[in-house]
Amino acid sequence: MSVHVTADWHEIGSGQFFRKTELYLMEWQGTRDRSGIDLENFALVGASYGGPIAIIRDESKVTRVTVAIPPKPIISIYNATGRLISAINWDSGVLVKMGWSSSEDLICIQEDGNILVYSLFGQLKDTVHCFSGTGSKQKAYEAEIFYTMKGTGVAYLTTKQNFIVINDYKLAKTRTFHRVPGEGLFSAWAVISAKETKILAARDGCLFLIDPGHCSELKPIFSFSGADGINPPNITYISVSLNGEHLALFTDTGLLWLGAGNCETKYAEIPTSINKRPKQIVWCGKEGVLVNWDSIPTLLLVDREGQKLTFPMDSKFYLAPEIDSVRLITNSYHEIVQRVPEDTRLIFGIGSLAPGSWLLEAYKEFHQRTSKADEYIRCITNIEKAVEQCISAAGYEFHPQNQKLLMRAAHFGKLWLTKYNTESYVHMAQMLRIINAVKDYKIGIPLTFTQ
């Protein structure tokens, strides 16, 4: 029996849907002899492409020492199901940033600028010294990890408010970016790593685009300015999509601004009624953003049209961005949020007249040995397109029962075609075997077909 496909769909706008699908129950929930992980006390980073999860005690919070929260910092590495892979006793310098490289090595950036690289199994692979030629008095105030065509890069904001960038941490070749005129601390910044690496930085209501040789001011159009209608609001969070083409800005007045990466085009501007700076703003592919506030048990989804969805949450959670979705990790479960793919919407949408929808209904009736199967087949104007839609939709399903249903419907549709190239059908069947195998609890890599 198939799992009801549309049970986790949520409509946003007119005819557009996002889905929030459970992938796993987390094994770190705890047992009788071991207390579970409470993300309220930890900082978490997830690797892309369904990769591992690393957590460490949040030093900014006063916590009670327990079995799950040791007195000394320990970096614990888990797979996507919450199964412990390895642990690292952190006895080095002040940890400024932690993240994953494109090859799934854990990158730990210290206050002195040094980068410690650990394997998935907690073994120290390399120590990269980065600030040796940039002035010994500089320290890393903040840092960001980003991905380029050359590998994994690191960007530093130093205590002197300078930006230092390494496009590939393995080479340790630093570049100091152009200094932003004026004084004061930056309220937010982010890295754009499309064709060239650039930095967006905000200060005193101004937004700057910075590279090694230039610094220019960008002027995103805000419909709601300051109290006098003239002064722009102060930007407190900047989020760039993984492809570098889309931008999200959050202001101290609670406005969420969505637009193109160059700020020349505005998609939407949404008042959230929450002035507090978010803990995370993450792009869900290129379709919208998810917003996570630290002290508010709510997940906000906003698409590029400005339509909103709100999901109440029962515990603290973290977001891990993917190229086509966002993984959501809580104390108890691991979910994925993504826009419903077009072929899936056409087949399973209420009242759909798409060829794939007719073919699926025809197969169900044929399986039940009723005469309606022939009636539904006659309603299909393009059987080849119906077969391709069912094959495509099968690749986007997470439950094997639904995958089998769609593939069997596609196989049924092939019988009505005199000439059909089965290459796409065979390729999808092979890909689904791989996806389901690595998604198994014992392995815990929830890849999507797009990834």
C-alpha cells in the first residue's frame, strides 16, 4: 500500500506547494542508561548532500554538566540518523567557526586563524596556518566557510574589521579584501562565491559589495524605510543562496527582503513582526527561504512571491542547506523541506488532468481488474509523456512504496507504446536502488535524486 503522497504538502500562494517530510527518527534521543541530546545546549553544523552532523557544546550558554554535556568541549560527529561516528576532544584554541568541506572533512577555525582539519572518524588530517603573512596582531573575530569550483574556502572578519579570504584552504593563500570606508563594527556579512568570490557586508544601514580591489555600495530598495521614511533600516542578517544568485536580508525592524544577488531586482519584502536577529536564514534551493529564531519555537517559510508558511516546532532545531532543499534537524527527528517538484504536483495534485495522473489512475484500476482502466487510458492524449512524468515523479519520492507505484504505472503505460526507448526507465530504476540503499538507517545518507 502506498503512503499518502500529499499528507505532508503545504500550499503556499496559488497552486504552489512545499512539503516537510520526515526522514529519520534520531537515534540520539536517549535510552535508559544514556540521556539524549538536547540541541538547546549545542551548536550544530550539517554537511551537504545528506552528509554527517557535527555538534559541540554551545559556550555562550551556561549549562549543567551531565553525561550528555561533559565539562570539556567535545565535538561529536553523527550520521543523519543520529548514530555516533566519532568524537574529538577539543583542547586547542578558541573555536570561532566549525563546518564541513566539500570532501566531508570537518573544518575547525580558531581565533588565531589556524584551520584544523579532521576526518569523518575524528582523526586530525592537517593544520593550516593562515595569518602568518597578514599581520601577527590580527585575530579572527568571525569566519565563514564557503564552496567554490576550486574547493572549500574560508573567509575571515578580523578584529580590525578587515576581510581576509582563502579560496582553497588547502593552499592557504590568503587575500586581503578592499577595506570598507568608515569605522564601526559590521552588523552582518556573507560570502558570494559564484564566478568570483566577493563579500557582502552591512554597517550603519549601508550594504557594501567587496572584492580584493574594489568596494562599492549597493542600495536595495526597501518599501518600509526608517521612522522618517528616508533612512534605510540596519541589516542584521545576510543570506546568499548556494548558487550565489539570490539574496535575503533581515533588518532590525523585522523586515525580510528577498531579491537578486546584485540587489537590482526585488522579489518580495515581508514584515515578520519579529525584530530579533534570526539564528539562521537559509535558502531552500532557489524557491524561498527558511528562517530560524533561537528563542522562538517557530519555523518560517517565505517564497519568492512573499507568501508565508509557519511551522510550530516542539524543540530547538537547526537547518542544513542543500542545493534543492533544506534538512531540518531536531532533538527527535530529521526532516527535509523542499518545494514539491512539478511532475509530482501534476500527478498527485487534486483535480489534476495531467497525462501522468490519468496513467496512474488507469494502473490502479487495472490492478483492481476494473473496466475503468480502459476509460482512463483513453483520456490520455500523450501516453509517452505520461510515462515520462511517472518516471520523473518516482525519482522525487522518499518512500519506496510510492516509488514502486509510479514505476509500475510507467511500466503499464509502456505497454501501449509501439516504440519506446527504455533507457530513462532503466536508469531511474538503478538510481532508486542506490538512493534507497544509502538512505537506509544503517548508512544514513538521505540523498535526493537531484543531488
